[in-house]
Amino acid sequence: MGRHVRLDRVQLEFANIYAPMKTPLTILAVILLILVALFLFAPQQTNTPAENIYPWDIKTSGGAVSVFGVTLGSSPLQQLMDKLRDEGETAIFADEGKPPTVETFFKNISLGGFQARLIAVIDAPGQAIEDWAGNARKISPQASGARKIKLGGVSLQQAKQRPVTAMTYLPRVAYDETIIRQRFGKPDSITRLSDSEQYWFYPDKGLILNLNADSREVLHYLQPSDYDRVRHEILAVASAPQTATTAR
């Protein structure tokens, strides 16, 4: 099933843009590679939803997590596109030896007046992904070694009906610890990877927030069924010394 979040690709993308950058983590959980020039410098038209949507407006009900107008695990990709007023770009990312993921990249959106990038991962059966890849006309190699297979036509229409299972939010504005605590509240715990990088965990919100003094913040929104696995992988695989502390 193409539903695993690939956090490592976000780390690699940021490493190409900023120096120094985030410590690479080989963990499963969301994400797609983006062209560096487009990520920061190329002027883009900003798409704005009809209503204000904020990254801290996270709702939980019956074990489900809702953010940006969709409920993870049940809302189709088309609903997110309609909410954002943006089609984005949907592609399969295939890494050798790893399950393929299907991801939609919204490269320039405005949520609540804040410009950002957004990546959505969808759940799709393995056979569907194989069929979509076979029908694709454009395959691009990525810096990570993965292949990016852009979807279009019937394949894209089918992908739009699949549920969004995870999202990664990449803000253009920098968040400091004070803002994070004001907007998102006190985290359940904090894992420090270095003097400049740390992860803040909000299991009750389905949120993992990567805070880095040398880079932009990265917010990962996950289903409860995926949260503990991803959290464990972060704690287990991070190469830098870690100190998990209870939030104060």
C-alpha cells in the first residue's frame, strides 16, 4: 500500500537548500522531493482557500485527526484540492527496496495569510500504483535516487479519489519556541538531536514538529495508527545523541 510517510526526503530536500542543514534521518513516514530553485526562489502564484485555515487548527474526534479541511484516512485527495483551490502535482515516488508512495505537492499556497508548501500522501493499493506507473509518460530521477513518476489523465483522476493518510506542512515563515507553544500548546515530549535541532511530539494531535534553528520548521500530520511507529523510528534512527524530555 502506498501510504507510508517519507520524512527522509524532506530532510534531503532541505539539505540542498540550506547550509548547514537537518541531520539526515532514514525513517519511514511523508515525503516528496522538490526542485530547489522552485522551492525558494521562483516566483509563483499563490492559491488561497475560500476560508482561513491554520496549521494549528487540528481537530480530533473518535480517533481521527482533521487538519486543513480534511480527515486523515478518510477524506479523498480531491477534497483537499478543493479546499486549497489548488490541484498541486501528484506523483509516485519509487525508491529501490522501499514501498512506493503517492504524493501531491502544493508548491505555493496561502493558509490563514501564511505562505507555505504542503505535501499530501495518499493511500493506494499496490496494483493501482503499478498500473498508474505503467501508464505514466514522465519519469524523472531524483537526487535521493528515487524515481518520480508524474500522474495524469485517468490515473490522476483515480488518485484523486484515494484517501489522504498524512501531510507535511513546510512554512515559509520561521516559528520559534514561543510561537509554537502559543499556537500548538505544550508538547507531550521533546527529543533533542543537537543544539540546533529537536522534535516536538503531540500524539493527541497526530503532530510531529521538527524545529531547527538552521532551517525552516517541518510539521508532520499523521494518523493515530501511524504515530507511534513513526515516533519510534525517529528515536531509534537519529544518529546524533538524543535526549527525550518531558515538556515543561
